[in-house]
Amino acid sequence: MIVIAGLVLGALVGALRARARQGNRLDIAQYAAVHAMIFAVIGLFVTIALDRLV
């Protein structure tokens, strides 16, 4: 569940960041995809850490 939340949050952050830099549609899509992947990997590590601690 944390991975999915990270994926969605990352896509939103990436899209907003690209829009703030006056990017076109492809820039926004690329920023959203890259940020979504990064946030999903971070969410995966958090999930693994929580699973091992609990």
C-alpha cells in the first residue's frame, strides 16, 4: 500500500514540478514517470523496513 501511495504521490510531485518549469506535455509526462518510479522504490524500502521491524 505504501508503494502505491508513493507511486501516485511521486507522479503528482513530478507533474507539478514540470509544470512549474513551464514544460510541455512530454516534459510533464517524463517528470511524472521518473518521480513516480523514485517514490515507489522509496516506498518499497519503507515497506520492507516496516515489515522487518514489526
